[in-house]
Amino acid sequence: MRSEKRRKLKIKRKAIKIVGDTSRVITRPHFPDEKERISRIIQRILSLSTAEAEKLMARIMADFAGRHEDIGHIFERRLQAVQAYLPQEESVGDLQKSLIGAYFTKEYAIESAALFNPSIVAHPDQRHLEKGGLRFIMSLRATGEGHISSIVFRSGVLDRHNRILFDPISEFVETPDLRLDPVYKRNPFRRKLNEMGAANEISAYILDRLSEDFAYNALLEQMDALRAAPLYDEARQNRTFEVMGWLADSNYEVSFHADHRISERVIFPVSKNESRGIEDARFVQFVDDRLQVTYYATYTAYNGTTILPQLIETKDFITFNVLTLNGKAVKNKGMALFPRKIDGRYVMLSRQDGENNRIMFSDNIHFWQTSQIIQAPEQPWEFIQIGNCGSPLETDQGWLVLTHGVGPMRRYCIGAVLLDLENPARVIARLDEPLLAPHAGEREGYVPNVVYSCGALIHNNELVIPYAMSDINAGIATVGVADLLDGMRKVA
């Protein structure tokens, strides 16, 4: 870090552009809003003659079977969702069941609107690489119909010259098996309801009748019992049931096929709190005190009106646990976990007030109670707000943090600060000018004049920054770490 006049940093933009592919589709339920229509649709299907049904199914398979790896299984899952609407007085054959499943299924193009806000981490498998190479996983926010966001993945290799070779992208996208969290802790559940402002005598009544470790079905049974024999105002009961169910649904697990490419995996919204999207996942490779590696990601769940910070954890990018974050400091967007504990505590960057860069410390990764400001807007290009652009990266001179700043005309730029290694609440250096600002080829998009990242990595003494261009697609830039640190101004 130089105290004298600093030269302009040379950041290199790679020619690669990461764009969405409208042909990559998943299947989603396709149910009418009026549930009574389901029975009428089924009756129309059952009224088809065998010849008509066979001809229709042959056309469906010709049009769609090649676009999905196991479309028969998809139809079976959709049939199960309408099982209660099947007529009890007549038997339904396998052909008719498959047709019913097809009618209540639709395709959804996950990347049709945008592919942006990337983060990058080292792949869990670093075998069979040439010297100086690094295999990576990149997560991206994919947006499709209705502007619903999900998390998709790409993989590839950085060679010893930091040339990038992406792995081939699969033409298929996998919808994972879902498992709700089988066991909940009563006291943390009660505490989270309090934080949400949703705790009342009704929730207390239900929780008091559950064990300290209770199952999802046990919660449903208690709510059903109170619904059948109400003790409180029924409208208030129903609102409380909705919030308690919403909270329970926010903790789940998804699993993918281990032998499929990572580009086939998509984490699509499944719980009510994220029904309008999963936004801006910041992945980090976390090393614990026993040198065991877990990948965590913080993301923002959005239901159309409110946001909720969530946590993903995975060891292998095959099975993902999705959990709620808890505590008074869990609010707003843009939380980014440090890659290891500091002085025995977890550390996370945050932006509770939507304006300043903050930091928080905790003994428990799931609970965060307090935060403190470490950086306020200072330069004209960040006067509106600042925040992080992903998890801090450890260097021998300090924790390197990419930041974003919002200036006039809602122009987003990427900057950088350096935090003290032992006391990361202290900023020791910063860039006064943006490291990366949107140029002419990056200004046009869904949200114009924005460059943004959710996480970078250091490889072969270079900072590799995947970044979004105006919320529509993504690119990659690099800068020498030594040059970046030398270009920072020391902060007293």
C-alpha cells in the first residue's frame, strides 16, 4: 500500500461473456388458481377414447421427452399432487395417469430473462489438473418468466496463466428431490417467531404442546387440532398458522444426482418466503478449526413483499441444506461470511441499514444479534450506498473485500477495501476510485449502468472477478493482487 500518489490500476476484462440459454428448461406445476377446475380438467382427460389418449401421449412424448431426462417420473410427481381429485368410482389406467400428469405440468425457462450476479469458489475436487491449475464452481442468479430468480451453476478450470476454460453446459436441467427439515428446535423456532413479530398466545399454545425437538408433521397435527376445535379467533388462528408454516417451510434440503454435471443443477424457489425468487447468493469456501471444508452461501429470499436472509450449506454441491438465519441483526440484503473464524468467532459482513458497510460477530453461525458500521459512503461514486461484493479474501496484508457503491443516476461501481487480519472491524486501506465501472458495452440491460459481483477468488497472484453487467449477463475481469494493494490509500 502506497501513501504517495497512486497510478491508475490496470484491470483486464476477459472476452468471455456469460449469457443465459433460453433452451434450458425445468418443469413446474401448472395448476389453475380455482382448485375446483382441477376435477373438470381430469374429467375431460378421462373422457378421451383409448385411441385418442394414445395419439395425444405419443405427441407429448415426441415433443417433450428429449428435453428432460426422465419425463415419466415428472408426470408421476405431478399426478401425486392431484391424487385427491381423481374419481373414486372408476379406475384410472397408467396411460390416463401420465396424461393427467402432463396437463398439470409446464416448462419454465430458468435463464430466459437474465443470467447475472455471479460468485466463484474453488471446486471441492482438485484432482487431475495440470500444474498451476484450479478447478472452480461459479454460481449465478438466473431469472426467467415472471422475473423469478433461482441459483444455477457453471464449472471450469483456471490454468496457470488464469486463462478460463468452462466445462460444457448440459442441455438438461435437473429439478431436485425436496425434503423438509425433519426436526426443528422448539426454542429457536419460538425465538424466530418473536423476531418476526409473529409470536402470540396462539403460537405459544402450539409450541407448548410440542417436544423440544419436534417433527414437521407434529407441527401440522397441532395446527390441525386447533383448527378443528378453535380456542381463539379463527382469523387470527389462521394467520398464525400461515406464519408458522411459512417458517417451517423455510428449512429444507435438496439433493441432486451425483453423476450429473453441475450445470444441470438449479436451486429453484420452493418455500413461500422465496416464492418470488432466490437472489444474489454469495458462496464461500469455509474452513473450520479442524480444517474441514464446508461451502456456505447467504442469499436473499423474496416473496413479493418482504425479504428474508437465508443460509445454504453444502459439502459437495450435490446436497444442499437451506436454513433460516436468526437474530436481531438478520435483516436487509448482502450478507457475506468470512472464510474462517477469527478469534474463535464467525464473522460476517452485512448492510442492515441499506447504506453502510457493517460487520457482525457470532459464536453460532445461525444467530446474529448485533452489527457495527465499518465503512460509510465517502466518495461521490458511492454517496447513495455501499455494500460488499462477496466474502472477504485473505491476503498476507489483510482481508481484501470487494465493495459496490451507488452514485449519481443509480450507477453501480465495484471498489475495494482492506480490513485488518486480526481485527476485521478496522479498515486499513481503500480504493478512492472504482476498480470497475460500467463502460459502454456494459451499460444496457434490465437495470442499466450496473456492474456487480457476489464473490471473487485469488489465483496465481491475480484477483479473478466474475461480475454482472446491468442485471442481464456476466463477464470476468482480473487484476494483480499486488497492484491492487499498492493502489490503495492507507486509512488512519
